[in-house]
Amino acid sequence: MFRPRKERSKREKLSKDSINKARRIFTYLKPYRTMFIIGWIFLFISSVLGLAFPLLMGQLLGGAADAGSPGTMGSFWEKVNVNNVTTVAFALFVTFGLQALTGFFRILLFTKVTENALRDIRREAFTRLVYMPMDFFNTNKVGELTSRISADITQVQDVLRTSVAEFFRQLVIIIGGITFLVILSWKLALIMLGTLPVLAIVAVFFGRFVRKLSKQAQDESATSNTIIEEALMGISNVKSFTNELFAIGKYKTAIENIRNLNVKSGLWRGFFASFVIIFIMGAIVFIVWQGVLLTQGDNPDMNPKDFFTFMMFTIMMGASFGALPDLYAGIQKAIGATENLMEIISTPNEKDLRDGTLKPEISGKVAFKSVNFHYPQRKDVQVLYDVSFESESNQTVALVGASGAGKSTVASLLLQYYDLTDGTIEFDGVNSASIDLDHLRGHMAFVPQEVILFSGSIRENIAFGDLNASEEEIIEAAKKANAWDFIDTFPDKLDTEVGDRGIQLSGGQKQRIAIARAILKNPKILILDEATSALDSESEKAVQSALDELMKGRTSFVIAHRLSTIKKADTILVFDQGRIVESGQHDSLIEMNGVYANLVSLQGIEHS
């Protein structure tokens, strides 16, 4: 089951179960395994060639100091003639060329494999998400889910392309370096391994702590900037409530925190600089000192060539030891990110949870039979109690009642957003649970109170109702929705961009675009959720006229806030605390002088 970020952040260490889940990523690498294996071969060759640099460079630097002694690895160096500096330099250039060539192919192959695998993961993760049941989105934030598809994929991408390869390369350098150091001088190798790697790792964690303090100071600085922005943007409120001192005090607290964090950070940066100078540089001097001692005397343990080679390996290994913690931390984060992605992919969606396969003819006849319902995340709060009603084809059914009475829940159940707690919903006499979900929703259209358009053109938003619609059909739908009049005034007509979530259009214009979309779909069942309640009188008139056109020849379920719009409905269902307390037509309900009559009276609507 997918877990929100807050819950995941409590896990300080990756569990065995987390790693097992993350291993599923290899199923996405499997189709490209040949390319991946070749990439690893190039990586191994490139890493081994990297060991040749300190080996040859040390001999080149030490050649002038002792041109006659072959050193510890005498038989090997005699074959390559390291006393000839030109030969050594040429060998170095050949090594660089081979390393560059293998490195190029390794990066190319790793990138292709990574991008192919991540493309497949992105596609499957998004496919799983769009088919998730509505309750999944009630319990998970959209920003959180978006992060899983973007930030987590980026984390995995960086590790697969570079971090894993670099981690392997550093391990090869460390293992190979230790091997050569022991061959060159086991005494000096023990001294080096007991000092420099330990200090390098300590320095990495020390530096990470200092960076954490700096980041805290940056975060606090951002908070102080927010205080300034809010105070100045709301300056009229600050002044009208005479809360200038409050705003100043709040800002004073924030900048005092910044000051304290920066001072603390400066103190630890000073310790860190001193640590580097005293311990790291001191360790290098100590190793050099011990190495020089080993080269002196009548019977030295090392010659200058081996000493220079030893120092080159030491420098390279020091860098490798320092890089390992960050690389390992990156791999850990990637395992966590991969686990998150795999959780999304493995979470059951509507395709998994719904097993209906029937595709009956849908004419618009609907029946609720003893429906009880509570939302999955609020099992202790019953929303609908024994709701039963029927509608014939082409009828208009209005749902009225106070907020929270259960009207919108009925709309959600019609759209099969949730499974029923008890009871059944039938479409043309067939249990909805047995009907193919795509088939059923394909005969429905929904116009909500708050329309959200997709970024893009008006044409694309209307065509969302029928992706295969022609230009003429889109224009005809816009005309029926009373939308063509304002669309025609735009310079780009149907190609006018609506902006993010339709921000460049007014509320009434967005509603009419949504109605045009529904008209283009030509559904058998129409669901209107208070589609005019948020509009001004002029926009409401235009939208209501478009809705009247849309409702012709369809079964319509209208959730009404303004009761004047549903006086002509075939059936009015009055909900109160999850129950249908009254049902009938407008006039008969008025005569009952019950809940509906009271609602009508409160809105000042004429009874006739």
C-alpha cells in the first residue's frame, strides 16, 4: 500500500523489505540486459585502467630520483622499461586513450539502458495512477504523487546513470590500490590505512554536518522573507489592526534565529578548517615522513620510484574514500525512491479491483436499491442510509437538501467512484458491479460545480469529450452550449489557450466549455453537480440555457442548490442526513409542506 511521505520519513534505515521491493526495478532493466552487461564490462575495464595512472605516474616522477633501481615490482618494470621516461609517458597517453574510449561507451550504454527503463517506469506508474480508485486520491496528496513521478525518478536516474558506476569505480580503486600498496610496502600501507581513510571519512561527515547547518540558516532566511512579503502585501490589515509591533516581533525572532544559526555554522566551519589543516594535512605529512625514512639508509625498504607510486595511490585512494559515503547515501535514497515508485505500481487500481466484463446497452434507466455507504477512510461515519429510487430513460431527477445530506455522494456512486457498503445500483436492470467500468462511464458525462480545464486550447478541452470529433462537431457542440458566441470573439477562436486550469476564462465561460465537452460526448446519463451555483445572474442564465439543451433526450441527475432551476424535474429527491425523506414533483412536494417546502420558502421562490 502506498505510504505518504510523512510516514516514510520516520524510517531512518532501509529495511530488508524495502530493498526487496526496490529490486523490482531490475524487471525494467531486464529487456535491456545485454546492453547493460556490455556497459558493465566497459566500466570494469575503465576502472582497472584507472589504476594504471598512479602506477605509471609514480614511476615517471621517481625516475629522475633513481634511474637505476627497478624497485619492488622489478621484473614487471624491466619488461616495460620504466627507466625510459618517454616510454612511461607514452604508456600514460595510451592508458588515457583507452580509458576515454571505454568511459564513453560505458556512459552511452548506461544512459540508454537507464532512460529506456525509466521511460517504462514513468509510463506504467502514470498508467497505474490514472486508473487508481477515487479513495486513493482522497488519502494521497497530488503534490506527493507528482513528486513520486518526477523527483523520485530523477533520484533513480542519477544513481543508475552515474552513482552506481562511480561507487563501483571507487571500490575497484580502493581494492586495487590497497593491493598495490601492500606489494610496494606493507609497513607504509598499514600506516596509511590506519590514518588517512579514517580521517577522510570523518571529514566527509564533518562537512555534511556543516552543510546541514548552512541549509537550516537558508531555510530560516526564506521564512523571514515570507514574513516580509506577507506583512507588506497585507499592510492594510497590519495597520487596520495596529499589529505593526506584532509583525516586527515576528520578523525579529526569525532574523535572530538566522543570526544564531550562522554563528553556530561559522563556529563549526572554523573547527572543520582546523581539522583539515591539522589532521588531514598532518596525516599526509606523517605518511610522507615515514615513507622518506623507508627510502633512506644503506639498505632501504623502498626506492624513490616505489615511494612516488605509493603516494599517487594514496592520494587517489583518499579521494575514493571521501567519495564513498556520499555515493552510498545517494544509492540509499535511490533505493527508497525506487521503493516508493514500486509501491505505486503495485497498489491495486480500478482495473484490478473491478472484475465486471458485461457491456449491456445503456439507455439511461437507473435504480438504487437499498444503498448504504460510508467512505473507506471514514468507516465510522455513515453517509447514505437505505437509499432507493428509480429513474426511467430521458427523465430528469433532481437531488436537493442541505450541505452534507449525501447528494454529491450519490453522484460519485453513479460514476462508480466507490464500492457500495451495501445494496446495489442497476443500469438497465444489470448490477453495476458486473458491468465493464469503461463501458459504463463511456455512457456518462459529468459537469461539476467547479470546472477545471486542462492547459491547452479551447479546441482540446472541448474535444476531450470525443477525441475523434471533427472541427464541425466541435463547433456545433460549442454553439449548443452557448459558448461559440464568446469563442468567436477571440482572435485565435478555438485555438485560444485557456491557461493553467482554465485561468484565462471566466467562471461562466469555463462552465460552457465543460457543457460543450459533455454535449460532444453525447452521453445517455448526465450528472450535473450544482453547475450554476457559483455564477452571477447573467452567466447563470447563459449556462442554464446551455444545460437545458444538454439535458434533452438524456437521463439527467441534477444536484441543485438553487431550487428554481429544478421546478420542472420529473422527480425531486429530498435528502436529509443521508436519507431520502421526500420524493415527487415540485407541486406535490410543496403540498406536503415538509422539508422541500421549507427549503423553497427559505430561498423565497414562488410556489407556483
